Amino acid sequence: MVKKLYNKINYFFYKFSDNSQSIFCIIGSCFLVSFLVGIVRYLSAFYDPSFIVMVRNIFALAILMPYIYKNYRNIFTRNKLTINILRASSGFLSMTMWFYAVSMIPIADAVSISFIVPSLTTIFAIIFLKEKINIKNWISIIIGFIGVLIIIRPGFKEFNIAYLLMIVSACFWAISNILTKILSASQQPINVVAYLTTIMTIL
């Protein structure tokens, strides 16, 4: 029954274009991340953020374990090992800083600052992947950075280390996105995620 339902959803999903599938996945990811932010904020009143990071990765690894057990030979290869390790390390640093920041500043501020991730990812894509962008992309990047400055208001309110953590976290997040793009060219997305989760759990 579950397998039939999965196959029907799969069939329906792959009827759409690659762009439509990507948009759907990104919106779904944002929806789930909103839950994650609320949960992290609530739990930070009782636990240290580094502990929350650890538990989050343990649960993610537990969910992926059946797949990893069946496909570990295809997942843990030496192909692009360095990039996999760099991606996991940048993801781990980003998540740790982000969880700490969410525990110290209003959720609205934390989420708003995280909106610069697409802008940073675009800039890194230009530098490292040699991608071309148009004037509309440049305008959105500039507006994004202006929005962050409005939120932080440097020089107009007391400095909070959490805001700096959010910005650095966004930089590592953007780096992780670029490395994911590189890896996805030769590896299946589920394998990239499994590799990432395993290394992050160890870290």
C-alpha cells in the first residue's frame, strides 16, 4: 500500500519539468525549516545548542540508516571525498552557528538575516562556478544586503554577537550550497545527503 502510494507520488512529481520540481522542493524545504527554527528556539531554553545540533544529526542519520545499510558501497566512495568533507564541515559550522544565533535573538531577525543566503550563493556561483546572471539578479542581491543592514542597523543599536554568527553562518551555508551543486553533477542527491549526515554526526 505504502509502496503503491509512493510510486503514484513519484509518477506525478516527475511529470513536471526540472525547474518546477526544484521550485517545489525549495518551497517544501522552507516550510520544514520554519518548523525547525521554532523547535530549536523552544529547545534552546532547556538544552545547549551544540547538543541540539548533535541530536538533530543523529535523528537524520537514523532515518537514512536503512538506505545507507543497503547502499553504503555506492555512498562512501573516494570519488570527490575532499569536497564531501568540505561540504559536511561547512554545513556543520553553519548549523551550529545558526542554532546558537536562533537561541539568542528574535526568530524574525534570525530568519530575515538568513535571506542573504541566496544572494551569497549567487555571488559564490559567479566566482567559483563561472555562472552568468542578469541585471535582475544583481538588483535582488543588492536589495537583500540592504535589507540585512536595516535589520542589523550597525552603529545604531547595541552590538549582539548573535547577528555576526548569523552572517557567518549564512556564508558557510552558501559555501555548502555551491559544494552541493558540484557534487550533484556526479552523485545522486540522496547519496550526497547520506554522506553529509554521516560526517556531520561524527563531527
